[in-house]
Amino acid sequence: MPAFTPPPLPSDDKRWKIVNGTMRKNGFARHALIETLHTVQSAFGYLDDDSIRFVALSLRVPLSQAYGVVTFYHYFSLKPPGKHTMTICAGTACYIKGADKLIAAAEKRLGVARGQTTSDGQISLMTARCVGACSRAPVVLCDGAVAGEMAAEPMLEQLERWAVE
Amino acid sequence: MTIEELEQVAKSVCQENDKYDFEVNVCMDLACMSQGADRLRDALEKAAGASGKNILVRRTGCMGPCSSGPLVRVDPEEHLYHHVKADNADAIVASLGGPPVPELQCDLNDHFDRQVRVVLENAGHIDPEKIDDYIGRDGYKALLTALTEMTPNGVIHRITESGLRGRGGGGYPTGLKWGTVAKASGELKYVVCNGDEGDPGAFMDRSVMEGDPHRVIEGMAIAAYAVGASKGFIYVRAEYPVAVSRLTTAIREARRRGLLGNGICNTPFNFDVEIRLGAGAFVCGEETALLASIEGKRGTPRPRPPYPAVSGLFGKPTLINNVETFANIAPIVRNGGKWFANMGSERSKGTKVFALTGKIANTGLVEVPMGIKLREIIEVIGGGVPDGHQFKAVQTGGPSGGCIPAEMLDLGVSYDALMAVGSIMGSGGMIVMDDTSCMVNVAKFFVEFCMTESCGKCIPCRAGTAQMFTLLTRICDGKGTMDDLDLLISLCETIKETSLCGLGMTAPNPVLSTIKYFRNEYIEHIVHKRCPAGVCNIEAPAAVSAEVLA
């Protein structure tokens, strides 16, 4: 059997080298699929067809299996994120403390449903299953930074600022 | 590293700490961080530097009462300060050596007095990124003692004697599990730590991984020695980036000190640990799904047997325990099985960490002896329901658990007692609800969660949770009938009996327990078309007809 040669990098974008690094560290083993997809998403912000194809070919995983993994796990996104991301935690403690009202208010303000990005690409509205800051519920993540005991008003103010930033 | 070297490090840590007259510990857990604990620490360091006093400013893991954060504890006086702002740094530093700062003093004696700290013994006392801090508090002593003075069977015997049961929620006897993996044949075995704390409303494991990561690693290494494994994986949720970074640092430090790697403590024992990231799938908390995920596949469970103890990760015998289970190992090895078995109740030994959240005054992390009454946790440690509202229910076990009503608050917390009332211990989420929560809506919330998180492999769970959701939505919308309620109950029984894995088998628990204890709320929605808590949006029939007429 001829030795396996991994496919060439999709472009000279330096981020592909980081992706390749993760796979090399794992000896291009198939079980590195999820690890590698994490690296792609943290480097590029999301997973597109080209990146899934590249990773699948490199790790000799069938395309169907790679796509199956990407769509199985909520953490992976097939769409590019907006410039800013408002993530509202929808865990139990946050729900008990009124996270649904925050979600409704944000959806109304942005005119998009949860999981979507505004048409100008400024703001993505996401929900999380639980970020583990339950003692400060309800919790939102403003571009990843935890803000606890959140009310609709300050959250909407943040969205207003982001709309023009 | 040998025991003598370890003791040397511990001694030098003590000498180092003795150089300081005061220790100012700042809680840097997620909850305190979100309230500016990092700015506070900078301010304290600046003030300490300018004061000319001999002060050590240390960042620590979670101190417990998150609702009072940011928290600062001053040692040796053990003054606890709450809601501390960066502006308070000068006052705190100035008060050292004299009386405490009165306006910042935190009076939570009742909160702390009833707690017993085993898993959280180091929380608030060590810098999670400094291995020496951990060693200074007897860290890795249990591992090296086990390696040099105990046989693998001796270790398993000690764990069995302790009566420790799996802290992930299942409650399977840990010693028995270890014994099975130890007996399994095969050169290569794995130890896996389940840090996929997917249960929404629970954050005990996050706090342990972030606040005392070495404790988890030490527990895993002892387990590996006992069962004959040489490789370990910690599976952590991607939603916990701080835990991942602290564990990464801890593993690197442990390797550097020769506490992980080949020939640990000059013995033939080899063990190393790798981190694997979850990717947001609740079902991956189920052990066979978790193993599939580590193998880079979709996290779908498979039928058992074979159990992972016989054929697990990559087909090899695998020991899987939860974070908190591993966190209990080092103290048990150090203090003996009997010491641990002396705590707790008849069939549930030791302590349990709970994440106390929801409508309760003191939210945060608590560790209590098993057997303690729910009432004590909620009313004394938790400080009761705030703002003059009435306690309605406490939810344990997350989406797999149930809601326990007020009349059952005198129940002692144990695996069996909670199961007997239709809930489960679970991993330790404890969410308090008051009269503003609608129990039908709560059931709908959990069912929606399970529906979204069902992996889709088996029909009872995939289709059943969706049907439960439809029925509950109908009831919440005021369109349900009494027949729907009967149908819902029979559907629950079917799903419970026929699902493949724990997710499906326990998904009906929130529904059944709310129907059992809060049936009147269901009746109100169905018969009187009203939501007593005012949560569900039921259109009043009169208003609708008025609109139609207009």
C-alpha cells in the first residue's frame, strides 16, 4: 500500500498551518476529527465546505461522517458569525430567572431568531445550553464575556452600541 | 519525584508562605470574575505593594457563596469580605493587622457551619495554576503513597471500604467499577474523566476543574495505578474554556515534576493524561456516547453490555468516572476508607457538592454530608427564598431529575431517597423555584431540552420526547384536555421502559414528578384555562370571542 500523503493546504492562509498542526500532533489519526474541527472553528470562526473537506481528506474520514459529526454537535457552526455575538444562556437557572424574556426582547430588537445573524452581519444572536455561571443567572455572554444578573434594558443598550460599532 | 522530594517541596511552600504576614485570597471563579474580580486583584496587588506590609495576594478558585461576590478572604484572621470592589482594595490592605473593614464583612456563618468540605477542601486556599500550592496542602501525597506503599488491590479495597458511589449521578459503587476494570484482561487500558457537565444549572465540576485541577489529575493517576491503565483522557465541555486552560497548565506542571509520565516516583508505573474537548451534546455525558466522542465520532450511545469496563475506548477496558468522583479519591487514600464511610448516611457515604441556584438568597457552591435534610440546605445554607416569595419546589438531577415539593423538604439527601420520590441525585444541580414558576412550563422546558438533545438513535427517545413536547405545549397554551394528560403519563412510562440510554430513560422524570406533586397546576391549565403562576401565555377565551365579534 502506498504511503498516505495528506492533501495540500487549501490556500496560503497561515491559519491552515495551525489546523495542520493539530492533525500532525495527533498523527493524522481519525479520532482527531473533533479536535481538528475545533481548531478550524477557533481559527476561522466557523466551518465551511472547503474546511470540512480538507479535514476529512487529511484524516481519511469519509465526507459523510465528517459532515455528520459537524451537524451532530451544537458547538460547530456552518455559518460565519456576525461581528459581535450576543449569547443568552438558556440553562435551567437562567430560565427560572427569566432568560426567555431576554431572548424575546433580543429577537424583537434584532429582527432575527435565535441562532441567526442580522442581515448587515453586525450581530449574531445565540443561545447556550448552560455556561456554568448559574449562580449569577440570568447570564449573557457579550462577545464571550460573562455578564450576570442581566436585565433586558442593559442588554438592549449593548445591542444598540453594537449595531453601529 | 519521590516522597522525600514531595515533602521537601511541601516544606518549602510552607516556609515561603510563612514569609508573608498576611494572605489576601481573591476568588477568581467565573461568577466573581464577571463582577470584576480581576480588576480587584490588580488593585489589591498595587495597594499591597505600596503598603510596605508583607502581603501575599493570591487568586483562588470558587469560595462558595457566589451571590456575595466578588469575595476576598484575609488570612490568618479568616475575615471574609463580600461584594468587594476595586475601590475597596486600599481599605482592606490598610486594615491588615487591625480590626476588619466593617462594611465589607460577610456574615454567612450559618451558610458555612453546616458544610463539610472534602472535595472543596482546597477551594479558596490555593492558586489553581500553581502545583506547589497543591503540594503544600498534601497534594500528590496520596498518589505517591499508593505507588510506594500499596498494591493496586489495596487501593481498590480502600475505595470499596469508603463506600464511595459515582458522583455523576448514577451512584454506581466506585470500588466495584474499579475492581471490574482491574480484572479485565488486556495490556492497554484507559482511564477517562467525565467532565462533560451538560446538566444545565450545574457547575460543580467546572469549579473543581478550574479551582483545583491537580486533585482531578491525582485521582485519575491513582485510579490508573489501581486498574492497570497507562493512559487517561479528560473530556471537558468546550463551553468551559477556563477549565480547559487550567487543566492544560496543571497537566504540564505535573509532567514537569515527574508526577505524570514514565516511571512515576521511580516505580514502573507510567501514566499520562490528555484533554479532549466536547462540542456541545448533552448525550455525551452518557459513558458510551462520551467514548464515541473521544474517538472523534458522533456521540451516540450503544447498548451495554459490553460495558466500558470490558470494552470501552478504542475497544479496550476503560474506567470512566465523573470529575467529583476522582476529586474524592486522594482524600480517601490519604485518610482511609473508614474515615470517608463515617460521613454520610447508611447507603450514601461521604459528602456531595451541590450547585445551589434559582430563587434562593445564597446562590453558589455548597458541600454537605450525605443525609442532610433538603430543608437545611435550602433554608439554612441557602438562606431561603428571597423577596417574600413562597418556596414551591426544588429541582435536582437536571433534565433527568424531578421536582420535589415543599412537603418533602425533610427528606435526607441520598441516592436512594431522591430516587424514591421520583427524582435523582444527578450530578448536583439544585434549582430552587418559587411561586412565580409554573410547574407545567418547567416540565415543558426540560422536555424541550431533551428533545433537542436526543441523539436520534432510538425511537422512544427521538419520537417520544417530541410527542411529550407537543402535548405539554398544548397544555401550556390552554388547549389541552384531560385525555392529553392520561396520554402523557402513558407515553412517559413507555419512554422510560424502552429507551436505549439514560437520556431517554430519565427524560420523563420532570414530567412525571410534576404531574405527581403539582397535578392541580395541570388541571388549572386544562380545565380552567389559566396559569396560576402567570407564566404561560393562555389567551382568555372571552377576549378571543370579543376580538372575533369586532
